[in-house]
Amino acid sequence: MRPNPAWRGDPTFLPDVFRAFGVKFREYPGWKQWGMGDFGRIQGVFWHHTGARGTSAQFIRNNPRLGNALSSQLHTAPDGLQTILGAGIAYHAGKGWGCGYPTNNANLYSIGFEMQHNGTDPWPEQQLESTRRATAAILWFLGKRATVETMTAHWEYSLKAQGKWDPGRGDGVSGHMMDMNIQRRKVNELIDRFNTYGTLDPKKEATPVTNHQANLYKQITTFISGYLGPQIDAIQEIWAQLRGPKGKGWSQLGKNSKGQNLTLVDAVAALRHDVANLSQKIDQIGAR
């Protein structure tokens, strides 16, 4: 997958870039057909908190306060699960200005993240990390970096127009706003890491074997080969004598009714049977 800075239209690329960036996500049924209009150019993303601990993805998809309209394309659960709710325009930004967006019209150019959070509780790291990864994935695909114009907090656009302060800092104080410069720096680090390694989750390298481990391994193998080795060899020799080469019997001992070579046990059993028959015949002759 490669970046596509010329992308125009709804962000149907979300599942592919989320997989590439290791984002945990699910697709809401019918998301590609849901929205409040079609995208043209996508400038960036907005970060929001929902304002409550229990806001569901269904609520964001069909927000009753907005006439059941899509109120953000993405819902982020506390455990980091991203739910893709819609591909079309969403009513998330509302009134505002600045950050390179048209006044009162940022919805047409931005993808919204609604993080399920009240803004004052401590933030779950997995929730923030998921949103950072998902943001990095979108910006990477669009050929962008995280700036105030491409990764915007709702408060950065709408504080003066609406009094919005989301996303909150999570320090227990209502109205304290998240420091987005910290988050943007972390998102850019993710983009750089992906550009360098092609993944954010490289395979773990094998743990190097220490000298102590190597010596212990040598002692164990020496014991096994020195003490158990001769016993194993003796067992194998006994097995070969009983079963024949490769366990397929001995041709010298004859064959059974199926044409198979007899093993030593089979041969002894056959001999015992023959001796019993011979003994019976001798007894019969002596009785005449």
C-alpha cells in the first residue's frame, strides 16, 4: 500500500490503512453507504471526546441530538477499538474558525474521532494510542504530517465559537484541554517509524542465549549422550533383533500367510505351533 496525496472522495481506504498501522477496528454494517454527503478533498482529522463515559458507537452513528445524523466517522472505545461508522461527511465540527478550515464549515474536509470519554477522567493509554495510530494511518495515506491544520482538536477550532473544550486533558478538571502538541509529536513519530520500517509492530527478535544457558545446554546434552546414549543404543539393538531390519521382519525366518517376513517373536510362535503338532503326531503313533 502506498500514500495517495491526490485522494478525493469518501475515505473508504480506512480498513486498509488501519490494518497496515496495527489499529484494532471493526466495520459497522453499511458504513460505506452512510453519511451526510460526499467528501471531496480531505484536509485532516478532528479529535473529540464524547462527553460521557458510556457513549456508544450506535449513538454516534445516529445521533438523536442531530436528527439521527452521523456525528463522526469513528468511535473510539476505552479499550482502543475503533468502529468505522460512516464514509460520508459527519456533523462533528460545528461552528468555528481557524486551523486552515473554512469558517463554520470544517465538516466537509475532516474526519472526526469521537473518543468515548468524559474529558476529566484519566485517559486509558490504549484509547489514546489507538487514536494516534489511526490518525497516523490516515495522514500517512494522504501524504500529510500532523500539524494543527491536519490534526485538530475540537477546542482549537470551536472554543471561541461554541465554548468547546474537547478533548479534555483528563486531569479531573472540567474545561482543561488536552495538549495537542504532545499528541501531534507522537503521531509524527508513528508516521516516521512506519516510513522507516513499513510497520509499527516489528517481529520480536529471538532472545540471545547467554553463556550460562549455553553451558547448561552443553552439560545436559553431554549427560544424555554419555549416560543414556549407550542404553538407548542397546534398546534399539534389542528392537532390531526382535523386529528385524527397519521393523520389517527377518527373511531368514520365513514368511507368514500374507507374504511378510517373520519377526523373531512370530518365528518362535510358529515353531512352537509346529512342535506342538509334531508332539501330537508322535503321541498318536505311540498309541497304536
